[in-house]
Amino acid sequence: MNRFFAAAVVFCSSAVVLVLEVTVIRLVAPYAGDTLETYTAAIGVTLAAIALGARLGGAAADRRPHRPLLAVLLLLGGGTTLLARPVVLLLGPLCAGAGPFTALLLVGCGIAVPVALLSAVPPVVVKTQLADAARSGSVVGRLSAWGTAGALAGTVLTGYVLVALFPVSTILLLSGGATVAGGLLFAVRGALFSRTGRPRNVLVLLGICLISGTLLVSVPSPCTAETAYYCARVTADPHRPHGRVLYLDDLRHSYVDLADPTHLEFGYTQWFGAAVDTQLPAGPVDSLHVGGGASTMPRWLAAVRPGSTSLVLEIDPAVAELARTELGLRTGADLAVVTGDARTSIVALPSRSYDLVLGDAFSGLSVPWHLTTLEFAEQVHRVLRPSGWYAVNVIDRGDRDFLAAQAATLSQVFSHLVLIVEHGTWGSPAGGNHVLLASDTPFDTDALAAALADTPVPGSLVAPGHLARLSSRGPVLTDDYAPVDQLLTPYL
């Protein structure tokens, strides 16, 4: 085999392996969440499949002619690449609810086989280049370098370009189709279409690829939009004619009533509203929102506090656009959306400019770790006016280790802290939404407790002694140490 052609085959097969590793995270997220476990499963399964494929490919290279072997590996590798999406979409609803093992199961079923098949290609190609044993080190090093370059190209191209331009189905169709074409090239060059070959085998493999491609484009996606960050979808509420729910991956993220912006469906948003009603003077409010989604709270503020201004920091421009097209969001001078990561966006905001900061950003069930740290809390403190306060929604369960860490962190920056939970649920292992309020001025807890008891989903304040004990056992989260996912799902 020509050395340049050999390098190209290794480069492309390695690139497709990393395309699979990156895209499977997007496929699995609607069922397992966009969590550290999902990323770990993708990396772990990929590495295990690479090791297995390299071992088996090297053994096969010593026993079989390289062209037929490469044709089979590439055709089957391309066909199973096309199957990755339909396999995950069909198995996802069945595996959902298995905790962190959901990600491992779905990733393994989705990409382990194609990654192993494509990882068997480099050792086969290496075998074709080892005509001179004295140059074996150079050959192995050169092809290893090309394989690494292909993996890097697949990672960068997928993460920076393809995901932004195309749905996952299109990315996998292009990757799998190109791999199948490479397999056909080896078949046409005499591997399986020669007189001694078996054309029927090629037709069977092509039939498998055709079926895989058909399933790829025909199995419906649960997403209204596949964004750069989420599988986003909007569903109607069967109990409210104008109610709409925004799902981001597996999380019911936002709810709006298109005809009534004062309606707050979720309990924690009702508690946000109770805090605004009782802790801020009457009149307009200048607010900053970390996490946008459907912009439920900015709309509510505009309706109940006319003249209020809201700045929304939303990481995903496609989610902001979906809120406009599907959820009736109207932006203007009183409600602006800035797209980009809140951690970098907040640095550019002026100090002492907001009465209220609401934190409602999630990646799966966890707040993105860099929005939980001491350094981020200091930025929130900087942009608040002296009498302003910060409210953050935290989902936790069990021993509330993450909630304890978040309380400990905020208590390092703010002088006063209160915790709101659903009435009667404190201490329940099931957990749920918790709202932490932090300020440098004391809260009117009597008025807040009365307002919380009157919300449709009644809330209550955790006793100061319980909150103090919770804060005392939590680690202070910093940019150097913020194990958010591990605190939410402890394994050790």
C-alpha cells in the first residue's frame, strides 16, 4: 500500500473514532443528562474499545490478507457508525432511570462496536508498511502520529464546526458514509471483487450499511432542536391551553404560560416570586438572570413590577432563539439576552448595578461547577447593590452534600443566608429543588415564611440552626476544587 494512502486511511479512521466519542455525548444526554458521568462513560468506553480493536486488529493482520480485512473493517465500521444514533434513541427510553449507569449502557451500546472496528484499522495498515524490519520504528511512529492527528482533527472539527452546523444525524451520516466509501475502495481494488473473492460478502455488507443508514435518518429524534449544548424540545401542557414546557436534555427546565406571564408553574419559581414580593421595595427591579431557558422570571418581573429591567445570561444562542420562536419571548430595552457563558459574561458587567441576581443555570441536574465557586459568588456580590440579594436554585437529594457545599461557599461571601425547601420535605432522601438566598442585609424571614406558605407549591424556611449545621459540614467550592457531580452522586 502506498505510504501516503496508508497515512490517509489511519488518519480518517482515527478521526471517525473521535467523532463518535464526541457525538455520543449529545445522543445520550437526553436520557442520562449532560453530566460528568456521561463524559466519563464516553471517554471510558472509547478507550476500552480502542484497546480491544487494536489488539484484535493486530492479531487479524498476522493471519489475513490486508485488503479484504480492511474492506470488511471499514464497511462494518461505517455501517455500525450509522447505527449509533438509532441504537441510542431506541434504547434510551428503556435505560432511563438507571442513574449513572444509564450513560455507560447507552454509550457502550451506541459506539463500542464501531470504535473497536475502526481501531482495528491502524495495526492492519502498519502491517502493510513493515517491508523493512530496520525501519519498523519509523513506520510505527509515523502512522501513530497520523492516527493521533486524525483523532485531534475529529475532535476539533466536531466540537468547533460540525455540531454548530449540522444535527448529530447528519454528522454520523457523513462520517459513516465516508467510512463505507473507504471500505468499498478496498473492495473495488481487488480485495473482494476479484475472481477469487466473494462479491456476495460485499453485497451483504452493503445491505447492512444501507439498512443502518435508513434507520439513522428514519428513527425520530426527541429534540425540537439539536443545539450546540442540548437536545431542546418544547411540549404543550395538556392541563393549560397556553402552557408550554421547555426540556433541555432530560431536565424539565422552564415553563411559561403564553397568555399569562404571571403564572409560575414550578415550586422554586413561586418561591423566587415570594422572595421578590417580600424582600424588595415596591416598584421596578433591576435584575440579572444566570441561565435563561424560557426566561420565565424576567417575564414575570415585567408583568408584576412594570418598568423592571432584566438581563439574561444564556450560554446557548439556539435556546434563546427557541424561546423567541416557540415560547413567545420578546426582547427589548427592558429584557435583554446576552448569549455566552455566564462566568465570562458577568465579569464585564458594572459593579453595584442590580437589585437581584437569580441563578437558574443547569447542566443536567447540577449547576455548572464554575457557577458554584467562591470566585463566581464574589462576582455576583460585586454586581449587586448593597441591599441586593442573590437567589440560586439547587437540586439535591440524599444527604444534600452539594447543597451543603453551596451554602458553605455563599456564607463566605455574604453576611446572611436563608434556605427555602418544599414544605415537609426537609430531611427526605428524595430531595428536590432548594433555593438559597444570600445577602449582606438581613432578610425579613417572617414575611417570607408567610408568603411561602401561601404559594401553590408551599415552601418553608429551614431553621437557622439546621442551615448552620448544613453549611459547617460542606466544603467551600473554589475554581481549584469544585467536585459538584461527585457531591451529587457520591461513589466513595
